[in-house]
Amino acid sequence: MNTNNSTKKITITALLAALALIFSYIEVLIPFNPAIPGIKLGIANLVILITLYYLGAKYALIVNLVRVLIAGLLFNGLFGVAYSLAGALASFLIMILLKKTNIFSVTGISIAGGVAHNFGQILIAAFLVSNLKIFVYFPVLIISGVVSGAIIGIVAHLILKRLPQNALIN
């Protein structure tokens, strides 16, 4: 890879990390309260999904980790970081694996990522409170993961269609 292309990817990665952080902050400001704890829109995941498709897994992981760590420390504290990190890593792993199959659409991968994110968070919650009964709540989180994942996936698909295909070489 030439230096110019590498510099371009690093610059775009930094901009996308900043955008993901801004989206995390916007989500904190949005008065979305479905009366069920843990349910969020996940708009920052839009940036992660676009980065995964546009720059590749390595850069998407960097954006994801930067967003989770900074947003978690700014808005949620250490426990928030633990929950976000568990969800983000579970989601990211599933999205990478499904993307490699070339079977699923961007929306399908986003839906799986949304559900995996909620699974990762409920898994860490069960560990922290030492109680598996918390998994009773998982069906509600599956529904929220599917709905938010579908919305994010559709928006990501629309954005990816408009991005220049040959701007960066993966």
C-alpha cells in the first residue's frame, strides 16, 4: 500500500471515529425513553457499519474501540464502558463473520449486529450481577436489536450506494 493511500485511510478513520463519537453524544441528547432499560437507537453503529464496508475490518475496529472508550468514559462511566465494550465486540465479531460469507445484505448484517450487541450487554450484565435470570429480558432486547438494526442497516445501505467505490483500495 502506498503512503498516500495509507494516510488517506488513517485520516478518514479519525474523521469517522469523531463522527461516531458525535452520534453517541446526539443519542445521549435525544429524549428516547421506551421505559425499558438498555434500549437505544444505536445511531453510532451506522458509522461502524459504513467503516466496515468502506475501509475494512481493521479500521472499523479502531473506530469502534475509540468511540466506545471515549463515549463510555464521557457519558456512562466505567460500568458503561464495560457494557458498551461487551456489546460492541460481540456485534463487531458477528458482523465481520457474516460479511465474510457474502450471503447477507448490509441490513441483514446490521440486524445481526444489533441482536449480538444486546446479547453481549446482557451477558456482561449477568456476569456482573451473578444472576442468569436476567436473560428473561433478552427477548425484548432481540426485538429492539432487530428494529434498530434494520433501520441502521437501511440507512447504511443508502449511504454506501452513494460513496465513491474506487476512492480507497482495500
